[in-house]
Amino acid sequence: MMSSDPIPVRTDGSRLRTVPPRQTYLRKLIRDLRREPYLYLLALPGILFFVIFKYVPMWGVVIAFQNYSPLAGVAGSPWVGLEHFRTFFETPEFWLLFRNTMAINLLNLALFFPLPILIALLLNELHHVVYKRIIQSVLYLPHFLSWVIITGLTFTLLAKGEGLLNHMMEAAGLERKDFLTNPDGFWLLVTLQSMWKEAGWGTIVFLAAIAGVDPQIYEACRMDGASRFRQMWHVTLPALRGVVIILLILRLGDIMDVGFEQIFLMYNGAVSDVAEVFDTYVYRIGIGRGQFSYSTAIGLFKSVVGLVLVLASNKLAKKLGQDGVF
């Protein structure tokens, strides 16, 4: 029987130090609960929310392996194994959905993801407090608007008949253009919508990371004659590196999600070939046609892909010497 006493370990040949035995996760949790009970009590509502509304409903994924019938229920529905997955992968619509989803997400990664970082760097260079707060408030405001309002503004601005932009183009002697029904520009259009709505809100995390940088480091750089650009390049950006990597890993986990509400509101027959993504397809098949098992299989496929990407990117970050998410 193994002893739980500390094990002496020789460190320099003359002195011994004691190494405490490895604590189990449960013991460590109990110790932390006793040490900081109020912090865990503060986190309890959030934990209960995820347990009740995120983890408990996960048992419903079993219908992806059944021919589910609402009348028979989960217990009475016959099992079909991977039939729904094979059907989905063999349908020609799979590659169309995959192409559209990946194209929109890759555009978001290339154009949208770096934008909050750039805005945070620029805001950090503003020293006039009142002016800085006004700019931040203006940038944060679109986040609180629903996608219905954002889409309405887009139609008001870009509609071919009554759109403000087309009126301005016509007044300038240019030909009107149909931006909303142009398949070639749909991916860029929804990306620009996301950038305008969420870029300002995304700066909050980066501004918080910048605020944690020791001001003495900037002072030392100024003493060495570093310009503001050099301070930004050698001090501010390295301070953001860990946050950028964590957010990038989390963003890869959502690579198969585009955002149902935005795409659904911007969807029309002229752009259906480039606008149909996994989210809208699940809605059309699952809710519109009542194929609950088939649509659940598609949702499970998306979740598995996201999980694999998070695990792989986190492991890569660890190998590169970064902290990662976990």
C-alpha cells in the first residue's frame, strides 16, 4: 500500500526538499471551494445555465442515429445507425453547403478577425479621454442592433430601386447596380455586415489586454528613443499574442457556423446557390420538412468538425509554446 507522506527528493546533493503527493482533481476542487467559496458561488448561475441548457439537452443527439418519430418518441423510434450521415455525405448539396460555409468563414477570418485588433491598437493611441470614449461608444453601438435592423439598413442602402447608394450613383451619371441579388458579391456583402456590426464590440477583449501592460515598459521604450510605432510593434502586439491565439482557436471551433439569422434574412432566390449554408439547410430540412433525425445528424457533424479543429489548433498552439485554451 502506497504511503501518502511527502517524498524527500535530493536537490543539490546536500539538502532535501519534500514533494507533496499528487492531489486528485476532486481534492483540489474541495480545497479551492474552501479557500474561495464566494467566487464559486458567483460562478454558480453561469455553471447551472450551461448544465441545464447546454449539457442536459445533448442527450437528444441520439435521434441522429434513429428514424425519429415524434409520436413514437426517442424510446420507440427505430435505430438506423449512420444511415443519415451517409445520405448527407452522398447528396450533391453537401459540397455546395460546405463550399458556401467555408468561403464565408474564411473571408471572416481574413477580413473580420484582424479588424478588432487594428481598431484596439488605434484606440490605444488616443490620449484624449472624452474623444476616445465617444469613438468607442460609436463603434460599440451596432453590436446592440438586431440582424433584422442591420438587414433593413442594408436594403435601404443597397436596393436597386430605392436604395440610397443607387440614387447617388444615378445622380453621378452611373448605372444602377443590383447589389442584393448579385451572387458574385454575396459572400463579401455578409462579411462586411459582420465587420460593421461586431468589429467595435470585439475590441473590448484586446483593449483589456493592452490595459494590463506595465506602463513602465512604454516609458523604458521612450527613454531608448523608440517611436510610437516601435512601441506598438515591440510591446503592445506581443502583449496581445496570447489573447489572439485563444480567440483564433475558439473561432476555428465555429468554422462550420455562419449565423443563421443573418444569412436567412439576406437569402433570396437569386443568390440561393451561394447563400445556402448548413444552418439554413438544417432549418429548411428539419423545421420545414420535419426530417428531425436527418437535420440532427447534420448538426452533429458540424459539432464534431468544430471539436476536432479546436483540439488540433490547441495542440498546435501548445507545441509552439503558447498557453492555448486548456
